Amino acid sequence: MFFRLISRQKRVFNRVSYCTENENKKKLYSNTIFLPKTTFPLRLESKKLVERDEAITVSAEFDHLYKWQRSYLSEPEFVLHDGPPYANGRLHMGHALNKILKDTILRYHILKGHKIHYVPGWDCHGLPIELKALSKFDASSLEIRSKARKFAEDTIQEQKEIFKSWGILGDWKKFYATYCPDYVKVQIKLFNKLYNKNLIYRDVKPIYWSPSSRTALAEAELEYNEHHISKSVFVKFKIQNFPNRSSDGIYALIWTTTPWTLPANQLVCYNPSLSYSLVKNSRDKHLYIIASGALENLSQTLNCTFEIVENLSGDFLSHCTYIHPIYKDKTLKFLPASHATADKGTGLVHSAPAHGPEDFLMAVNYKMPINNMVNELGCYNSTVGQELEGKSVLKEGTDKVLQIIGDDIVHFHEYEHSYPYDWRTKKPVIIRASEQWFLDTESIKTRAIELLEDVKIIPLSKSDIYKRNLINQIQKRPYWCISRQRKWGVPIPVLFNKSNDDVLINEDLIRHYCMLIDNHGTDFWWQLPVEQLVPDELRQGVSVDQIQKGQDILDIWFDSGISWANVLEGDKIADMYLEGVDQFTGWFQSSLITSVALRDKAPYKAIYVHGFVVDEKGMKMSKSVGNVIDPLDIVKGTKNQKPYGIDTLRWWVACHANQDSLAHISKNVLQASADELHKIRSVIRFALGCLNDYQQPAVDYNSLSLLDKYMLHLLYLFHEQTQDAINDYQFHQICKSVINLLTTPVSALYYNGIKDRLYCDNLDATSRKASQYVLLQIFEIVTQAIAPIVPHLVEEMFQHLPQKSGRTYFASPHSKPEEFWKNEIVEKLMCTILNIKKEVNKVEGASTLESVVRISFPQNVKKLIEGEKISDIEAELEDILQVSQVLVNYSDIKSDFNLEMFKTNYFTCARCRRVQSKRENELCARCSHVVDNFNARTAIAN
């Protein structure tokens, strides 16, 4: 027992002695080893990360880059026209995705040497801002406008500073805002041009009306609630006249999901191409007129059977009349219409021309008056009678109508379906006839669709679907209601003659209004009396007391839809509009319509459509759900969350913005982005450290090692791949390619293969300088791929690059891969060698560093090696395979190689740690030579 203890202590002492001796030898040679040196930090976390973001924004001169490139870069100019975000409160993830994606595209063009044109803008008018200004209901127009303007100004200032901190380039001193005087002047001039071209007119039409907002709405201002519940009724209309038969007990059966429109009923539509039946209902024994094709479905819905009494042609109904369902003293007609079908309902359609577009067209065709019984509050007016007057049509008004027609209800049920809601108030809308201003889209839709044929839609995978949907929307749009009944907006510059309702508008008046805007600001329409709006010489003989100001403002989609006229000089067309898919019903469409109407051309050459931000479960972000992620919290952190920094936010956008219609975000997704950025930082940091003493001498390609040439070959292919992805706007592919390149070919293969020569060869050795040359190319090619995505990170790297050639990365010249880097012979050789490396690494129980590898190659490989002027293939293979020794021979084998491995007799070198010393505790031949040279130089220097 005592002997075993002494032996164990002796073994421990021997190990300690050996380790101490080796450590001493390491220290002895440490000053001869050339390790990487850089001040570029491996990690930045918390406060330091936030400070770096702020410092880089200043030091990289992002504020000056836009102006610099306008002065120094050449054509072709790339024009990206900014769709104005709404100046309404805090920025959200949608803003971050949109602006960063635009900035990424612009920065790629700058790296290509293209001049860019990008003027940021804001949409400032509209109901949400007006509601914020309405602290009291009796506020005057000028009070509302003053508060709304102040709110928009403050929001723009706040959002602008955040955008700039995210590295967003742009002409921030000349941004556009739809409330600015110059913008408003252009807008009223264009309104007049459209009016003079007979493309703008005033009329009474049924339009979407929001009782909650008290204004007309365009299609783009709607969102559809898929789970809206309507009170659905089948109602019997008493037949007054039925040819060749007594009308007693005969009814027309009608289905409606809007019973509140029954008081406004003016006709019932039938389809003359359908067959109808007079049937007896097994439940109530009444006779009903129903489309024959609807009987089967109706019998199931009504839980009854029908006995056919008589078959009727559609035309037969033209001779019938019916009694109004509410006002029994009225007798009305059946009229033919193609929109009456047997697919849903009964084949007979109750028509209230004031509350439906098809119903309205029927009234126009038959010269019927439009009976509008609903006011701007969504309540019945006095024309409807005392029982219903003042009641909300969507609430108690509906209940009262159902009570009045109670005896005529055949079936009642609640019907869940898609229904339009006001996108701002999130409350249901109605269709209501109202006198409004309209833009005649019918006259220009054919030309607009023709021009769309030449417009590219990105991503290409969804181009056909998106274009087809946009064309369908335009085809279905006979007019565009451009007037709104609010105060915060651009006034429709029209006066009326009170005596005859004639419109007063002309070129001279528009010029006068522009002068008033210059002198009084954009409140002139509400601020000045009629006498100042219309000087004597412009009144066209109408006395001032007979002139009345129009009270409507222009639709905000008209505001933003003419932004091209303010931003794009002359007849310039934007290379790109970039927004979310919802803008096909909004800005993409309004811009197209106005541009085609005014200058017969599309405003854009390409439309880029990005996805919507959702949480990890695919749910839309909502405060009520509690799944909102604030982009400011991502960048700067919170009390409970570390900051991820701007790089992570921007990397997430590139990875997720355009590969799908939904861009998922969560803590896990953000952490994955942060981890990938750390990988980039770590790999590039090694290159920066190893370049600290590199003087950039001329490098002969033929003097490069096989591994160096292979790395350059991969960089060439990587550059080609990323350029293709850039041109196709596939930024997620770039992110993926970068990580794949840096993880295996660069870090695992190349770095491991060159560390020995970087650290241990002579400082001025050709092999070492060759590696440094390749490291510099890795920095160049990789940063060119990622700089537009993460400019803060790349600018930080650039500031630590000893060989930098300018003050900032984007204002500095950058080299491209040389054609001769692409080397298929090197690729073929390395493919074989990497297969050998896989086999070597499979050997268990031994370190490859202690292995000797004997390789037999076929004769053709010898020719390839000689052709690449590789003088010492065995030494190169030792670096690549990370083994002690490689022995190569060539034979007539038919396989790619034969492999044999055995343990070396060599010892570990105390300096380089490679197993290549012929004697224990001595340096290998290479290290002995390097140390001797180092000592000689040191002696001379001293």
C-alpha cells in the first residue's frame, strides 16, 4: 500500500515536471510566435452594444453618406420611391421591416457604384390623427387642424431620429410630408387637371360609409371581419298583381342579411334567364315565388318541403307587382337583373338603391329616384317615419325593423360571414348613398392594365398571383370616391353657387389658392372668408353672398397617391415601390391610377412586396393578445431583456422579410440572428488579427498554396452566388450563404489549415503573406455581401482593418474577385483531398496529429498537381489533413486514392506543437530555422 502511494506520487511529480518544462519552453519561444492582434472585440453586450451602435452612426457618417453618393457616384441612378408611413405614434415591427429592407437595397446599389434617389416621406392627414386632436367634440376646424399638425410634426421628428439611428439612408433634410404647403399646392393643381380632363366629377352614389368615423371610406380603408354576425331573414313580400291567378296568399320570398335596408326597398330583381316556380310551403301553406334551382337548398334551410304548383318563366315576373314590406300603401315592380342568381338565397333580390352598387345601377338604368333614409351617424332620418327615426341601423334600428315585419318573417337565423369594417375604428361600415367627389377609374382602367404588363413584381415566385389580383381589383373598380367629410386634410378646392349648385373651379382660382397657401399656410380654406378666397375678378359674375365653400377634404389615398408628382422630378419613373401586400388595394393602386390619369404612364418599373410581421405562432401582433415586440426594445433592451442591437434587427429583416408572406419573430428567432452575427464577428475577427502586420505586397497566384487557391475559388463562387441573390432580392439566401461559407470552408478548413504558417513561419515568409492576402480577400468579399444588411457591424470591422483605404466603408473603393480565382482544377483536387480528410478523421483512438498518412494517387492527379505548380504537395497535405507526415506516391490505381495510416515516430515540437520533431524536447526543423533567424535579427537590432 505504501509502495503504490509512493509510485502514484512519483508519476504525478513526473507529469508536473514535464508540464512545467513544456510551459517554460512555450514561454521561451512565445516572443517568436506571431499571434493575431486586434482591438476588435469578440463580443459586445448590453450597454457597450448600445454605445457602439450610437458611435458607429456618427463615425461612419451615415448622415452624410446620402449627400456624398449624390455628388460622387455615377449613373445609372436607382430611384426607390418611399411609400409614406403614417405619422401616428410609435414605430412598430412593420416599420422596421419596411425601412430596413429599403435601406438594404439602396446600400447594395451604392456598393455597385450606382447613384441612389430616396426621399423619405410621411402620410400626415386622416382620421386617426384627427381623433387624437379631438380632445373635445366642440373643437373648431382650426383647433383640430392645429393640434393634428402638431401631433404629426412631433411624430415625424421622433420617427425620423429612430430611422436614422437604424442606419437608414435618405434625403432627411428634404423629406416630404403630405401636410407641407408645397405638397398641398401640387395636390390641388393636380385635382384641377383631373377635373379639366373630366376625370373628376360630383355625384350621388352608394359608397362605404363609416358611422363610427362619420365619413366615406375607400376600399383600401376597409378590413374584413371573417366572423361578423348578421341577422339573416327570409321575408315574404305580398304579391299585389299575379297574371291569370288571384294574388291572394301569394308571396315573393326574399333573403337578406341587412334587414335595416328594407325600409329603403324600391324594387325586387329577378333573372330572366332563370326558371321560377310557384310552390306551396308545407309549413304555412302559403304560395311562394322562388327560383327553381334554389328549391332544394331552401327546403333544407327552412326545414320544410315545397310542392310545385306552377312553373314560371323569368319574364313572367315582369308582369307582377308587390306590396312594400314596410309601407303597405306602396306597390312596386319586379325588374330584370343579371346579379339575381339561384346560387344563394331565393333567386329574387331585394334592392335598396341607396345601399348597394348593383341596386344603385338598377335605379340609374330605370331613372328611379334614390331614397336615402340614413344620415351620417348611421341612423334613420325623418323620411323613414317616427317608428324608426333616429335609430342606429346596425343596432336598435335593425331590431325595430324585424319587429315591424315580424308576421312576414318566414325564417330567422344569425349568419356568420365576412363583413367590411372601418380599419381605424374597427367597427362595421354600411353602404350609403351620398353626394361625393369621384375619380372616373372606368375611363383609365384599360390603359392602366396595359401599362401593368411591363411592371415587374417581386418576389417573382408570387408575381403572377399579385399582378392578377391587382388587375382584378382595377377591373372591378368603376369609380374612386375621393372625398371625405373631415377637417384634417387637403381641402377639395371647389366653391358652389348656392342658387343652382354650380361648381366654381378654374386655373386662375387654383393659382390664387396657391398664393394664399404661401401667405397663410394650409389652413387658408378654413381660416379665410369667401371674399378672400374669391377676389372680385374671379367670381364669374356671382355675388359673394351666393358663393359657398366646399366642406370636403381629399381621401388620404389621393394624398399619398400623387406623391410621385412631388418626389420624382419631371417625367421620372421610380425603379421601385416597396411596401406590404396590403398596398395593392392602397398605395400601389392609387399611385398607378393617378399617374396613368395625369401622364399616361405607370409611376413604377417594379413593385416589391414584403411580408407581414407575426409572432412565432403566426398570429398578428396585438396589444390585447400581449404578443407585441417593439423594435426599440430589440435595439436598446428593457429592464427584463438584454439589447440585441441594430445588427440583430437588420439581420432578422434580411433573413425573414421576403422569403414568405409572413415574417415570424420571437425571442428564439432573435437569438438565432444574434448567434449568426456572433459567428460572423468571431470569424472576421481572426482575419483582422492576422492582418495586423500585413503590408499588401504583390502576390503571384502561382506562388499560392493549393488551400489558398481553393479559398479564392470558393470566394469567387460565393461572390457570384450572392450577386445573383442581390439582383433577385433574395437576401435570406445571402444570409444563409454567408454563414455556410464562414462556418465550414473558412473557419473549419481554411483557418485550421493556415494557423501554423501564420503563427510559426518567418514573419516575412511567402507562405505567411499568401495567407494574409487571402484573409484580406475574405474580409473584402464577405463584407461586400453583408455590409448593406448590417452596416454598423461592417463599419466597426472596417475601422479595425489595418489596410483600410478610406474613412468609411461605403465611401471607400472595394476590390472584386479576379476571373482567374475560379479554378476548376483546384476544385477537383480539393474534392479528392477533402474526401481523404473525411477518411482520416474517421480513425478512432488516435490523434491525427500523431499520424503518418500514405496516399496513392492515380497518375492523372500528378499531372493536375504539376499543372498548378504545387512544389511540395506532401507539406500542403500535412496542413490540410492536420497530420504529422504525408507520403505521396502515384500509381495506376483506378480509384481516386488509396489510403494507409500509422503512428509517427516523431515528437511534439515545443514551439509549434506539431508532431514533427525528430528528437524529444527539441524543435522541429522549421521552428529551429525560424528561431535562429529571429535571434539573429534581435541581436542585430540590439
